[in-house]
Amino acid sequence: MRVLVVTAVPAEADAVSAGLGGSGTAATERALPGGYVLRARPSADVLAAGVGPAAAAAGTATALAASASATPYDLVVSTGIGGGFQPLAPLGSLVVADAIVAADLGAETPEGFLPVDELGFGRTVHLPPPEVAARIAHLLDAVHAPVLTVSTVTGSAARAGELTTRHPRAAAEAMEGFGVAEAAAAYALPVIEIRAISNAVGPRDRSAWRIGPALDALRYAFQQLSPVFEESP
């Protein structure tokens, strides 16, 4: 199958590319419109699209449009590091989404938060293909649960509690999954989200972040997934 893997920042793309490049060969780089650089590996293409759902959607759409006249993609994967809801997703663990949820897309009201779909505008959830997501979660020994997309990373216990109340099964939060999923949906493509947990969702404490181990976990995940991506669609 042909797979597009989308991260936010180059460090995440480096980890993914290293995992996919088990033979040690360098990735082939291709410039895309908008200044994006696509790294081509035999099993997948890797793109660092930028931080946040808007940047992720724009970068993903650019890569998908560029492939439309060639061999189209079969699967889009949003990935990178993220925050884990404790104790469900401890630091260093992996989470594979069974739902990709735009957690702060909506309106505040006196009665509380209303998601945009309840307001009658659009959607807030994308569902990855269940069998594929479950297979990947099993292969990676990952938590299989919703991943929330937020535009502002959680930095307080109150905010973490609010999200947990609204999304009691959520295992992780990140900033790009829903944007990637929106772009994939525009091309009628399935989407998977995989997160390596670098910090706990809650009060902001950078001294407790474990970005290095999370990137190592990301590299390991894509090393395991490389043969899966090389299968026929």
C-alpha cells in the first residue's frame, strides 16, 4: 500500500523516517508547493506539516494533491508525540486512536461547552478503520482509545478534568490529528492516528516531559509498522 505519514515537526519526522528506514538507506526528498519537503521511503512518505490542526490540514492536503496525478495514497497516518491522560497512557507508551476528536471546536455557553456538530456546523469526530486501527494497536502493544485534537495544549488540572469529563475514554491529546483527518476525508482516504506519550495531560511542568523517550517510542513504532505498510492494499 502507499502510505502518507504526517507529523508536526521535523524531529518527529526524523524519528518516523529512521524507523521506516531499517536498511539504513537515506530517504529521497521531494519539494512540494508551499515549501513542504516530502521524505520518500519504500514503505511510506513522511511529511512535517507544522503545528496545529490548520497547518496539519494544509500540509496533508498539499501532499495528497501532489500525488493525485501519480499513484494515489491508500492510507494517511497522523503521528508524533503527545500528552497522555493518566493513568491510561503513561509516559513512553503508545496510543492508537479508535476515534480522532476535535475537543475544542465549538462554543462556550453558560451551560458549558457545545461541540460544533451539536451547533449544526460540520463534525468533530473521525473514525479510523476499526480493523486496521485494532491491528496496529495490537502489533504495537498500544492503548486503543480516543485521541483528542486541541488547539491549545492542556496546562492545568482544571482543563484536564474538563476534557476527561467530556471524553472519559480519551487516552491522549495532540494538536494535529483532526486536521490531518479532515484533509484525508476530502480525498476519501482512511486515517490512523498514533501518539507516543511525552508528558501527562494536566498542570504544565516541562521538567517532567520525556520527549527523548517518546521519540524513541515513535521510532520503534514505525520500525514495527514498516512491513505492514509494504503489504498490498
